[in-house]
Amino acid sequence: MTLLITILAAVVSTLVWYRSPKRAEMRLGVLSLMYWGASIMWFVDAIFEFAELKEEFFNAALADILNDSLLGISVVVLGLVAWLILVLIKDPLGVIRHHKPDNE
């Protein structure tokens, strides 16, 4: 499930990157690459787990599926948080840099 969730996030972020006119300013390529990197990592993990477990790989318990799903969601959320921090630091639209307090 972790692999499927990260691949879904990678595909969605790639489509958003491809369709967005502000892709460079908003660093959408970084978000997409983070998710594709996580997808490759989980794919390699699945290959090694399949090599170890053989046919038992396809008979996962419900608790294992739930744990993998929560891990996948956590990876996606952590990727979004890391991307958001990057965007806030870079401030591509100048919102933070040019913000004036209300009392001035």
C-alpha cells in the first residue's frame, strides 16, 4: 500500500506540475521528484520483500495493510510539509518579503 500511495502522489504531483503555469516559481518539480524518489525506494523494498517471502508476499494481513497505508499517508504528508517549508523559505511570490504589518 505504501508503494501505491506514493506512486499516486507522484502521478498527481507530476500532473499538477505539468499543467501549472507557475511550476518553476512554486517549485512543483521538487515535490514531484520527492514523490518519485519515494516511489522508487518503496519499489526496491517491494522487490526485496518479494524475493524473501515469495508467495506469502501476496497474503498480507489486514493489520499489515493498515500499517502500510498509514506509513504511505505519512510519507505523502511529510513530503508536502518539506515542500511547504521550501516554498516558504524561497518565497517565490514575495508574499512574506513584502508584507507590511497593519499598524504601520
